[in-house]
Amino acid sequence: MEKSKIRKPAVAGQFYPLSSQELKEQISAFIDKKAVPQDAIACMLPHAGYVYSGLVAGQTVSRIKIKDKIILLGPNHTGYGAGFSIMTEGAWQTPLGEIKIDSALAKQLLNSSSHLEDDQLAHQSEHSLEVELPFLQYFKDDFKIVPITILSDDCDALKETGKEIASAIKQAGIKDSTLLVASSDMTHYEPLAQAQKKDKEAIEAILELNEDKLIEKVKKLNITMCGYAPVIIMLAAAKALGATNGKLIKYQTSGEITRDNDSVVGYAGIIIN
């Protein structure tokens, strides 16, 4: 495979351990070994450094059967690349190994979408999708991915993209083998009580599978939820694929680690069925 098509880890050694052994040990400490994995259409996972959000991600992924195809939806923090960026070829590396992009599915999504653009630049330094991969790899080592990052807040375009993704999945007959993963942290750098109050409103909207309510709450309450756009896409797609309910697996804030409750970041793990 061409070197240019291999996406190297951007935050290994920062957000999570560079050593595969240390990484496995850290993830092992976060997962729920008694959980029974079940089928899910979609989920929302946090994407901070593992010391802060790893427990939320681990507890959530423990309860999901990892499927053969995973569509990763995350926010674009860097500002590079297109507003709706999809990678259609190559592979992503983590300390736990290489994960190939499902080129056939990625190109199908690209061709059926009004908004997606084939773009590697948006993905090169972006951490929001990368940090989810080792958790998924811990439970399954032979899945393929379709990475998508979002830099748009156009609610209509986001919902339309979700419906187009669902339509492509149904057309391909791969609903049962595809998992949607939306990557987002919640409120950023606010006092604990304020963050919890805001996050509760956003989480309720997600659990109701109500993307309009989510965007309304985000704007009205000024909720600094970095991945609300990918979550809107995920909700629209999941509903079109038959999802009817959401379940909050775990919520916590960085204050539980730092003991600084004056300025916290919120993390939530949610499963959609």
C-alpha cells in the first residue's frame, strides 16, 4: 500500500500510550468485563485523553458487538480540509495495528452524498476518530472503517447527510454488519454544576433521538459540545435505519480525575438501537 495512503497516528503517546502493551493494559482497566455485548445501530463515544474519558468509552464499547464495517463520524478540530471530509482509500495505523478503509462503502457514500468530499487533509492531524480506534480494536481486529470528519454547522445538510448514509447502507444490504460511531465530548471548561446541567439537556435530546432538539439546546444554552454535528448525522442515519431508543451508559467529567471542579469537560457514552 502506498505510504501516502497510510494515515499514521497523530496523538499516540499523548492521548493514549504509544506502546501496544501499555495501551492494551490501559483499555483493559477501563472496560466492563462482565458486560454482555449486544447489537447496536450506533453509539456516541468521547474522544479526550484516555486518563479523562477512557472509562466512559470503555464502559460503552464493552456493551456493543463490534461489527465488520464501522462508519466513524467526528468533528474537525483542526480547521483543515473540506466541511464534510471522507477518506475513501488506504488504512489507519494505531499501536494495535492497521485498519483498512472500506473503499467500496466509502466510495458508495461519497457518490450518493450531496455534501461529502474525498479529502485526506482533514484527517491527518485530527484526533477525534483516531482515539476511538484502539477501543474498537481491543474487541475486534478485523473490521474496516469509513472515516468522516465534519466542519459544518448547517443542520439541514447534516441531517441530509445522515439520511444519505442510511440510504446507501440499506441499498448495499449491510445494515446488520455496519455500526455508526459518533465522536464527541460534551461541555468544555465550565464549572461542574453548570456543565452537568447543560450536558443533561443535550443528552436528553440525544436519548430521544431528536436532532432538532439537540441543535436547539446547543444554540440556546451555548453548549460547547464539540461533536454535535457528527451526532446529528448519526441520529438522522440511525433513525432511518430503524433506531427507536437511546441509552446512556456513563457520564462523568474531567473533575473526577483532576479534582478541579471549577473548569471541567463532560464525557458521555450512549448506545442507539
